[in-house]
Amino acid sequence: MASAAAPAAPSLSPPLEQLRHLAGDLRLLLPGVRDEAAETVSREATTLTEVFARLPRPPPSAQEAQRLCEQVHAAIKAIIAVYYSLPKDQGITLRKLVRSATLDIVDGMAQLVEVLCTTPAQSPENNDLISCNNVWVACEQVPQIPRDNKAAALLMLTKSVDLVKDAHEEMEQAVEECDPYHGLLNDDENNSDNHGDEQDDVLGCPNNQDSYWSEEDQELIIPCLALVRASKACLKKIRISVAENGKKDQVAQLDDIVDISDEISPSVDDLALSIYPPMCHPTVRMSAAKLVSVLKKALEITRASHVTPQPEDSWIPLLINAVDHCMDRIKELTQNELEL
């Protein structure tokens, strides 16, 4: 009887393809290594606190102290090594998040050690537990770090949207209340010169023009608010485009989008600060021009990237037109002061 034929050997991929597959597998291991290293630091922080801070327990021996210090040192070196092991081609945005988390852990452990070095008489009560908890919190953030550069980009864009949203809401609230400083000024100071000036308070605004907006100021605020609304809309649309069309392997383009988008919130803050009285109209104009420049650059970078598969997509030109309209109005309202 003929013997059964031996099963055919599985076909192997070409050598270079096998190497690429291995590289991908190794990178998938990095988040797990990162999480494990953070867990180790958290455990060492707990042990260190229990041994050195739980009086009246006797202090550790010199040998035990040396062992504990070496373990903490090794755990911190391991978490730092995880950051340096992250390939640069994984994306700058992702590396920045990992670096920030790493610095929080190292700084937290350093503060904990400094607290434990302080004698009980000099240290506030439970300061050791507070410092240990700070290390725990920092370590617990590590598993929340995005796994790829696209996820990291979306996280940063979401933060930018929230920051601009908060700035816009604060500006609107100040305008609605006709009180730029929300009552922060000393009431006694505001009322010290009220005798004989009641007629100036008919509209509910004291006569201190350094603390309140003139009619010209209030007119200029309108296009400034519109420009901030346009900034929020730009960031939201950019975030949606990255979410829907962003590709994980296009790390450089995602980094470029995040880098320019990160400039929008600080520019919005500069404009918001410039509208507080006493308002300097040329400064408002300069702050608005800076914000417009950043917005248009962000929109152009987005349009030129892979997240906008159809560059002629209507939302980008519409937003550019809206931004230009706001800036034109701001120029119109500030032109007289520039000519003085």
C-alpha cells in the first residue's frame, strides 16, 4: 500500500518582506513595554514610601536602602529607555506625548525622594503620600498614550479645539456682561470717585475708561469674536479631516498639521488679551493679523496634505474667505488710529 504523501512545506516570504514583518511586530510590542515599565515605577514608588515614611517603623538597614535605591534607579532608567527606543519615524507628535509622560514620571519620583529625605518635623503631614500619589497618577497616564501618530494627532487637535472654545466663551461672557474683568477690580476703588458722577453710570458702566470699552472698542470686538469663531471652525474641520482621511503611515504630514494647528490657540489668546481695556487698536490689528496668518497657513497645509483627497473641497476656501472678511473689517475699524 502506498504511503500517504508528506504535507507540502509552507511557502516562505522573501527575506526583506520577513524583515519588514518583524519590524512591525517589534513596534507593536513597544506600548506593552511602555506600560510595564510604568507599572514597575509605580510599584517602586509604593515600596519606597512604605519603607521610608511609615513611622514609627524602624528605618531600613543600609543594605536594604541601597537595594531600594538601585531598584528605583533601574526602574527610572527603564522608563527613559522606552522613550529613546521609540523610532523617530513613528512621528514627532507621538514622541512628544511619550516624552512628556516620561518627564512627569521622572519628575514625580524625584520629588517623592526629596520629600522622603525630609525629616517629619520639616515635612507637612501626608506630604509623602501626596508625592507618591503624584507618581501613581503619572504612571497611570502611560496606558492612555496613543498607540500611533494619527491617534496622537487627533488627541492634540482635540485639545486645541477645546482651548479655543474656552477662549471664545470667555470673550463672549465678558462682552455680554459689559465687564471685561468680571468684577475683579476693587469695589472700593471703583466707587471712590462716584460722588457727583452718578450721571456717568446711567448705562451701568462706570466712568473709568481704563476698565471699560468705548463704543469704538465694542464695534471692533465684533469682528474679533467672529475671527475666533472662525478659528474654532478651522480646527474642527481639520480634526474631522484627519479623523476621516488621515493615514497612520503619513507621519510627517500629520506632524506638520499638528505643529501649525498648535499655534492657533496661543494666537487666539493673544487676540483675546488685546481686546481688554484699555484697548489699543493697532495692537488688536496686529494680533488679528498674526492669527489670520496662522489660520491660512494651517488651512493651506491641510489642503496640500493627504487628509484632503480633493484639494478643491469647498470648506477650505469658505473658511479662508471668512477669515479674510473678518480681517478686512478689523483693518477698516483700526485704519483711523494708524493714520494719526
